[in-house]
Amino acid sequence: MPAEPQLTRDSNLFRAESLTVSALARSVRDLLEQRYSLIRVAGEISNCVRAKSGHLYFSLKDEMAQVRCVMFRNRGQYLDWEPREGLKVEVHALVTLYEARGDFQLNVESMRRAGQGALFEAFLRLRDKLDKEGLFDAARKKPLPAYPQCIGIITSMQAAALHDVLTTLARRNPSIPLIVYPAPVQGEGAAQQLAAAIAAAARRNECDVLILCRGGGSIEDLWAFNDEGLARAICACPIPVVTGIGHETDFTIAEFVADRRAATPTAAAELASPARVELIAGLRQLRQMMLRRMQLALDTRAQRVDSLVGRLQRPADRLAASSLRIAVARTRLGAALALRLRNAERRLSHATRRLAAATPNLGVLQHRIAHFERALRAETPRRLAALAEYLARLSAGLAHLDPGAVLERGYAIARGPDGSVLRTSAALRPGDEIELTFARGGAAVRVEKPH
């Protein structure tokens, strides 16, 4: 691919070789990006549009000129505020050329609102510090009273916000007493005087809730509400504090610390005070509910009285009914006793018959015992004689089998070295010792020559 020609002031180059539009755009882009790296530019936002892709397109202008800008989504996602028409900002940007249209533009890397850089950074540092200490924790914050007996207002006597709050409170509930603790809301020493007013309200303990408010303004105008001492005074106040500072998009340290934050002073007054119309409507609803419950209770008790009246009887009727119940009970008791008596008699008769059947006949038994005794006496001598004869036969047979009788006839029993009886000489070897047992005594012999 041939090298792109370089731009010079030599007109001969242009006469010798023409540049394509894309080559010219790339060369201009390269020159711009080499000449200007990342620069800071200040101006006012105009023609601001956020595309569906998330990219932000706008122009940055001053009294004499303007330049197109783009802030891509991956850069714009780190903004904690929304750029809008008319805002003065400072941007860190790369100077470049959008080749597709030949537009000179800035690719914005970061952006902040102009004129408030140092203040905004101080605001962020204090916010992070107090957040780490737990001053913004929801668990620390106090609930607002549902029915305050007195409301305190901390603001300047000349502030338009005071008029808005007083008007709102008078409209919502004119019966609630109000106490104004005046303090400047901007300027030198305003934060200290606001903190002193909060401390005075806490010390006097006249109110159930405090409203800290002022109208909108720039970050410099609202800077008194970003004071650390004021934040700690709000945190230490035993009375719930509602803030209504600036507009809905304005945020200050005091609002982070307060027990409730309202978008505007008017909204703060609405949060702090119950609406008289709503209270009256609630009372009417409670009255109707009480009336319904009372009527229901009366109806229930009337029905109970009617039921009790229906159950009432004259004493004579009650006595007659009681006598009848007693008579019926006596009859039933007599019948039950008679039935139980008959059942007992039947059981007794049955048991008597079973007992009679089970009783032995002593005469018969004695006769049988005498018969068995006579038979036993007659049989015993015969059985003894038979047993004696049987025993004699066994003794004779045993005498024939007795080894001692055999030995008496001159025989001997030979046992080998292991003590077993020898029945053959086949297992004997010359020199073996054997033991001979006679009818009386014995002898140990040595084999010289087995046969």
C-alpha cells in the first residue's frame, strides 16, 4: 500500500499528486492528536443529547466559538450527576477529527462542573469521612413524630424558604405552634450559626421536630450546609431533623446526616406536619368505626337478653319440672337396682353350680387310694425279686468280661512305648521297651527279636 503523502505548504505537492478525502481526514486527525494530547477545556454545554447507546453528544461553547464533543458510555457511566443544557463544565478531552463527517471534535475522558472543582472535591472527602464514621446510617436516624405538638424552623428570617414553609404549615395544620430559630443560611460564619441554632433548639426542648431549610442556589450558596460542625450538630440533636435544602437535584452533607431529607422546603414542611384534613378524615373514620362497633355490641347484648328472657320460668313451673325429673330419676334408679340385683343372683347361682361340679367326692377318692395301696404292697416283693434276678445275671456277665479274671488265669496285657495295648508284634522293633501287666503287679521288658 503506497505511503500517504504528508501535508506541507509546498503547493507543488498538491499539483503533483491529489489526496483522497479519507487520507486528508486521517492526516489532520493524526496532526491534531500528536499536537494536543489530553487537555482541559472549559465551556458551556449546549445541544446535549444522550443516545440510546448511552453515548453523550453535546457542544462546548463560549462567547466566541463552539466545538462538538462526545463522551462515550464507558466514560460517562462514572458521572454522579446528569449533564444538561446551560451547565458550565470542565472536561479532560482528546482533540481529534471524526473522519466520517470531517468534524473537529473532542473525545471527553472526564467532566466536572466548572468553578466548583475544589469545593466539590472537599464535599466528597467530607461525605466519605462521615459515611465511614456511620453518621449516615439509617439505624442511627430517629423517626418523625406522627402528631407533633410544636414544630421548629431553622432558617433565615429573610429566606423565601421560610415563607414557603410557613404557608405550607398554615395550610396543612394551622393548629400546630411554630417556633423560628433564625440563622443565616449562607455567607461567612453561617454554618456555625446554624449549628448554634440547632443546639439552642435542643437545649430549650420546645419542639417535637425541627425543619432545617433554605432555597436553591449554586454549590457556593449552599456551602454552609456542607460544614462538618453543622453535620455533627444535626447528628447530636435529640430532636428529629428534617431538611429541605435547595432543589431536588441538590445534595448537601446536612441532608445525608438528617433524620429525613425532603426535596424542597415545602416538601420538608409536608413531611414534618400531619395534614389537618387527613386527621379530620381519620377521626371521622374512627367515629364511624366506633359507632358501628357500639351498635354491633348493643345488638349482640339485646339478642342475649332476649335469649335469657326466653329461658326464664315461674318458680312453680321450675319446681314441677324439678319434681318430675326427680321422679323419673327415682324410677330409673329403682329399675337399675332391680336389674343389678337379678344379674347378681344369676351370677351367684351359676358360680354355685360350677363350684359344686368342681368339688371332689372324698369317699370315692379314699376307696381308690386304699385299692392302690393294696396293689402296691402286693406288687413290691415281686418286682424286687425280678430286679434281684436281673442284677445277678448282669453281675455274672460282667464277671466273664472282667480283664482281671482273664489275668488270673495266667494271661498278661502288653502295652507299647506310647501306652497303647499291643495286639500284634508287627509294630515292634528290637530294643523297644514294653510294659506287661499281670493279675498282680507288672514288669518292663526290652524286645530283642520280635516274632
